[in-house]
Amino acid sequence: MYYSLCNWPSDMIQALATNVQMNDRDSSTLRRFSVSLVERLAKETFQHVTNKEQIKRGSDDAKKRLEVENKLRKLSKRAGKKQPSDPKESHVSDNMVMKETEQEMLHQKLQELRRIPPDCTYAVESAADRKILDTIFQRLQQAKTANQLRFYLERGIGFHHPSLNSKGRQAVEMLFRLGFARVVTATGTLALGINMPCKTVVFLDDSVSLDALQYRQMSGRAGRRGFDVIGNVIFYCVPLPKVQRLLKASVPQLRGQFPLSISLVLRLMMLAAKSDDKMDAEAKALSLLQHSMLCYDKQKRQITLKLYFMFCLQFLLKERFLDLNGVPHGFAGLVTHLHQHEPANFIFVSFLVKGLFHKICIPTDQAARKAGAARFPDEVMESLLLILANIFGRIYLPACSTERSSATLHQSKVFLDDLPEEFAEAVNEYNRSIQEIFGCFFLSASKHADMLEECQLPLSKTSFGGAWSPQESNSEFITQLTGLQNYPTTAVSPFVTLSGITNLDLFKTTNVDSISLRTIEVLSSNIPLLSLTKYDQHGRKMPLNAYVIDFYRHGSLKPLLTDNMLHLGDAYNVLNEFQLTLSSISTSFKELCDNKEDLVVLAFEQLKDTFFQKFEKIKS
């Protein structure tokens, strides 16, 4: 999909950059779909202008700058040694004035020597106030993963992708809108919801992600209202037939996402139960449930949402997160604090309820603690990290990565071990409970499916008949085949009944997308199951990344890039998210547990503090 370094479109980039420099109002975004290549392109553009400056300046400028800097340093030392004790000493005052004047002239000369030639930068200094620029660049200094970005932005070059932290993305967006930065390389993160109009948009290669909607959103940046009459869209290394399809294709119809999850239902119940204004809280909850965009054009979907809500309540009652009056209690607060990690939040609570963590959190003996050892040894901390990484920090590696020689790994273990047997059994028990409840949901929701549409091919809409079709007499063979099963097939797609799939399979499989009725519009992602194993298209098991335990052991980001195959921005973001999860768990334990000396509470507090200290070191 992407091109090797020797095939990079450097000539085209330089030609575009020259056009940007010739017109102060021009600005361009260069679109790729790979994070590493986006950064590489920005780096090569930066190197192009810095090399051009070195050639233009020559070696004498560097010597002159060094001489002026040395003179300024000497003058500063002399000025700090002695101040005039008597203002009547006129000769001393005159010397001070002369030194200050000389120092000011040297400062001006140094600024002239440091000033970047106009044809060696894409930045427009007059576009933004210096104080605003200093504030933006100061924020970038605090961002560990955006250090290099500052040097690029000072030359008017930026990059934008999902692995870049929020401070870096905001800096690029602000400087581009101000007109200071005029060349930005980006992935699809600039496609939706960001105001960054420009003059020219360049698509640098083809990608499966480049569809009609992405094209419209990206190309729509070209041609700024109030500045440009027209905008330019350039395709590079995109096949001409695909370009023609993108230009002619209509934008896909916008559809709402499925709005509910078990965690959201619990949060709504908590809002309704604990709000001071009960009527207002209930009105807000009902507004969210009744006015989903998913039901905008098909009110029949409202029935599916109501059924889903009912089965979510059934699960919450069964697991004792709600009492019989619908009031949240127990570990409901902890679950809602970790709502973004569903289903890991429910699985974590099941571990707590079964007392599995108490079997692990064994403190060190008194003699070791008197000698200065921590309350819990590293073996306990790593056991907790193994469990938490398996449910909260799941990042899969390609199956082929297991073929790498251990000699190529320097400091990391890379591959995460499986959950301990007792914990794995608890996960399987949770999955069985979810499959039972939501299998019943699919049976109930199937009664409201559009069976006429189910008997049509998805794209051509050609009807193949079936027991529910008006052309029943013309499809006796298919009807006969679907009726040969020992169990009903009314809740599964008519396409899969020919393969022996029945309603019972809805209670067994973790991936119902291929067998459920598509007009119900509920996917596997809406069913909070946690599959402990994942296989690629060749049937090979995909290992989990052990980045959490590896970082805990060596406390460095660099091995996570070389050994664990993480991008720098991704590594920082996932570690930050994990330490925030630890903080939420530890804080919730302190609020929920009356016994402050509980071993599990103390163990998680120690783990949170230790991990936080290691994480703070990579931020500094």
C-alpha cells in the first residue's frame, strides 16, 4: 500500500512547497494513512529546508554566531560582578551605559544571524503575535512525545495523527489556523470535526480507508471561504479509476451508532437515583433513550433499544449492581468510573466478588519490612499487572511476531502470559452469563426484524424467497432445507441456516455478526463479551502485547518502540491511560472499603504509586 523511501514524492513535495512560499496565503495538507510515514514525510520536508539554509549561509555564519554569543556571555558576566556603589561616580555610570549599549547591539546582531531566510522556511512570522507563539511552543515543551514537533512548527511544518498527544494536535491546529504553519502532513484525523481550511489538499497514496466519505471530508478543506475562490485537490499514486469513482460517488447515508451499553444504562440509573432533582434527571435519561439518531428514520428500531435496555437491567439485577427498586449499590460506582473499559470493568468486579485478589495480595514478612522492604514484594505487583494487562491493556500483536528470535529482543518480554487458571475461569463464567442473557435478547428482537429484507441479498436486493417471503411457493427447496433442523432458526439469518446454524448458536458464539439478523442492527461490539483468544485469518493465535509489565520492569519508552513494536505516541498514550485506570481503581477502593488496612486496597495503592513514579520519570 505504501511506498519505500526511494519512491517518496520529494520532487512533488518541493514543487508544492515552492508554490506555498511564493504565495503567502497558500497552505497545504498532505494526506497519508500511516502514522510513521506521516512523520517521516514531515521530517524529510524539514530536512529539505534546513539543508537549503546551510548551503545558503555557508560556514562563516556559524563562526560569526559563535563569536557574538561568546562576547555576550562575557559581557553578562562582567555586568553581574560589580554594580556602582555611588551614583556620583560618573565614569562608572558611563561605562555601564556603554556596556549596555554594546550588549544591545550584539543582541540585535545575533538575532540577524539567527533569522531564517524567507526561502528556507514555510512559517509566516507576521501571521501571529510573538507572545501567542511563545505560549504555544511552551506547551509543546511539556509534551514528552512532541519535542521534535516544535522544531518542525518553527519552520511552518506540522504533522497530525491519532498517536500524537492532544497538546501536539492542538498546537498544529492553532498554528495552521493562524496562518503561521502552512504545510501539514496528516492521516484521517483531520477529516472530521476539525476546522483547518487550506488552499491545497494532496492525497499521497491509495488506501482501503480512502472511500467517498473520507475523500469528501478531506478534500473539503481545500478552498477557504473568504480567502480562496477555488481550492486544489491533487492525487499522487492513486489509480485513475479510483479517482474517478471518488469524484462521482455519492456520500454514504449518515446513520446513528447504537447508543446503549450496560455501563451507560447503569450510569443513567445512578443519575436518576442520586440526583437532587429526580424529575429533571429522569427527563434527561429518557431524552437520551428516546431521541437517538439511530431511530431517526426508522422508529421501529426504538423497540430494539427498549429490549436492549430491559436485558441490560436484567444483567445488572442478576449481578447485584441494582437492587429490586432499581437503585445502584455495591460496586456500581467502581464500574461507572471504569465505564470506558467495558466489559473489563464488569470482569474486574467479578474477580473482586470471588475473592481472587485476596489470594494474590500476600504481604512481605515483618523482618523484611523492618529492613526497608515494601509492604508487598515485586512478585505480587507483577501478578496484579498480569491480570490487569489481560483485561484493561489488551493490544494484539501479529501472529507472525512470535517467529522473531529472542536474540533480537533487548529489554522487553513482549508477549503477555495468559491469565491464571482461576481468573480465566471467572472470565468464562462471566461470558456464559452474558451469552445467556443476550441470546434471549436476540430471540426477542428477532420478532421485530424485517424478514422480507432478510430474504434479500444485501447489495442487489434480489429476493431469494424463504418461509417469510411472499414468493413462498417459488422457494420450496430453500424452505425445506431451513426446516430440516432440530431446533428453530427464526432468530438467525436465512443465509446461514443452510449451514446448520440454529437459534442455539446465538448462545454459544462470541461473534454473532455472521449469523444474527442484520435488520436488528445489533453487532458483537454491543455485546460485552471478552474473548481471551483471538485468531487471524489464517487461524494463527495472536499474542497480547506485554507492554505494561515490560514498562514496569525497565521504566523506559525506547524498548517499547524497538521490542514491543509500539509507536512513541501510542506507547505514551496507552501507559498514561493505564496509570489513570490504576488511579481510578485505587481511589474507588478507598471510598468503598471501610477497612483501610485491607490487603487488596493496600496492594493496589502501592501498585498505583509505583507505576505513577515510573511514568512521571518519562514525562520529565
